[in-house]
Amino acid sequence: MKLPVSTEWLLHCTATLAQLEPGASASAAQLALYYDVPAAYLAKQLQELVKAGVLTATTGPRGGFRLARPASEITLLRIVEAVDGTSAPYECREIRQQGRGALAPEECRSICVLAEKMAEAHEAWRSSLAGVSLADVIATLPATAPARTRSRLASTRPS
Amino acid sequence: MKLPVSTEWLLHCTATLAQLEPGASASAAQLALYYDVPAAYLAKQLQELVKAGVLTATTGPRGGFRLARPASEITLLRIVEAVDGTSAPYECREIRQQGRGALAPEECRSICVLAEKMAEAHEAWRSSLAGVSLADVIATLPATAPARTRSRLASTRPS
DNA sequence: GATAATGTACTCGGATATGTTGTGTCCGAGTTGTTCTGG
DNA sequence: CCAGAACAACTCGGACACAACATATCCGAGTACATTATC
């Protein structure tokens, strides 16, 4: 069970975008320089966030990505699931109905206990992440952080 | 973020072993037939559980695997982590200290907020699984289940 | 008949191929801001 | 000086290789039981 490395990139990138002035945007190249990560791959992942409705993208000069919603409405869960997918890590394939020990179908009307417990654990994980928004994350930073972030990010803009 | 398919196999296999009489054991080949899964691969994974101290193995005829501890002391977390490893799915690589936006080391004395929240979510997941033991799982089964499991499992023994 | 040696069948354990998914890269379509030319 | 058109640079978006891990398989080392021969 391992999350893609790009998960960290996108969590930080969205947190960075949340510190921009309303209406401002940053390009994939800018963010890649800001964190020293592969630009093309980062762009590919940012597109996933666009599809998930977390970000919006504008093409052309001065374009880039920005938050599609207020930071307070974007949870860490939305971001993580946009990158990694919404499927649960444990997938019940009903092996209790296979092989010599196969149970009768009528005995399997209720969900397998093991699958249920694994699903509960996954839900606990989801709830934990759903309880934290980007606004919460920004709130923990020093008051001077957003201004510095904007300044340093602007220095990565070409020309 | 995806758990190996063998996770389901081993959860069911350990639950099956928990239904055996004290001292009895089942071989990898038996369990493979019982659930209709690849025997060699299942054996490989069962070895991981032995290394993790969840099971003990005895070689030779009438040998096989059995629980190394009482079922009440074996949590689902132990089993899952024995199969998949104990490392957290989110690995913080401190990208906040890289690139143009790199923070000063003295600003990074405390853990990154994002890494902290991801770790909390993982801990919620672990706690959920740590709260369920094999004994709890067995307790939810009908009272007639263990006897039937033993009977069907015995039918997979060779000769 | 009891005992000891022998053989056999079964068991785990580790070393070895293959497929799928994450990782990384590249190039093309589209849009915006700029520049140049003509009125 | 102003307006319009052409240009150029920057942007996203999707299509194309590479690598690592899960999956699947095989064969060898070791052990306990059953058998057999001997005393």
C-alpha cells in the first residue's frame, strides 16, 4: 500500500496555490521550479486535479492553474483521491465463495466480516483526511508565509 | 494506494487457522485448495506471516502452519502489515526544502503540516484495524462454522 | 514380538521469470499578449 | 495618433518509453511417519 510520490507534490502545490491572490494563477513550469520536481510529470498530475474539479486551468501566456473553489472547501481527501483514485485499497473478491470451502450464496447475503472491517478502516482514513481543508493548513503557517510564497513563486515566471 | 491481492487470502487463511483445534495445523497446499488460489504464491506469503511472528511453521508430513499466538492477540493490523509492510503509504520527502521555494532548515524543525495530517490519517487506519482481533472475527460466525471449516479443510489433505 | 535402520512422501524455504502500474518524457493544439503596419 | 492584423511565446493536453513492484512459478533442503529387516 503506497501512495504515488506525486501525492506530496500536489498537496504542496495546492497549498501554494491557496496562498495566491484571488484570480492569480501559476503554471506547471513555475510550480516545478518552485519544488524542483519534473515539470512534465507534475503537469500530468495537475491535469488530474482539473478533471476532479479541484483546480481550473487556463492556457496561453499568464495562464496556469488556480483553485476551482475556496480553500476552505477543498479537503485533503479530495486532493489525494484525485491523484490516486477513489478505489479502496482492499478489494474483496469473495474468495469465501471459491474452492473447497465455498460457502452457499445464501450465506453470503451479508458482507464478509473481514471486508467490512477493512472498509471501516478505510473510512476512518477518509474521515481523517476529509476533516482537514487547505484553509486549515494555511492557517497553521506564519502570517508572513503567503507573501513570501507569492514573491518566490513570481521569481520562477519566465521572461 | 492498493493492497496486494494476497492480503485477502491471508486474512481468510488466518481466520481459518483460528478455527482449528489447538495444536492442529494446515499446509499451504490445503489452504490453497480451500480457497482456490495459487499454492506456491500463497506459501510465499504465509512465510511472511511466519517472519512476522503471526504463524509458526512445521515441516514434514502432517506439518503446516498454525497460529503463533491466541487468536485474541492477533489483530488484523498485524496480518496486514506482515503482508504489505509497516511503512506508511505517504512518505514525506521534504520537498519544502527543495527548489526556489526552499525553506530554511531552522523553519523545518517541526514536521510538515501536510505530512502530519497524512500521518494522522494513517494512524486512524491503523487504530481501526488494531481494534479487531481474529477472535472478534470468529465470534461473528455461526456457532456451526468452525466444525464445518475443519471438516472441509480436512478433505483437502492428501492421501 | 520388539527394535532399529531405511526409505518415502510430504512439508517449508528461497531463488527465478512475467505482467501491470507508477514514473518520466516528449511533442502538438490552442490562446493570449505583443508588435508591426497601414490609415 | 489609432486600429487592425499578423506574429510569437507561452500555456495546457494527450500520446509515447522506462522502471519498479506485485504476481506467479519452480526446484531444493529438511523432517516425520511408515515400512521393513533383523535380533
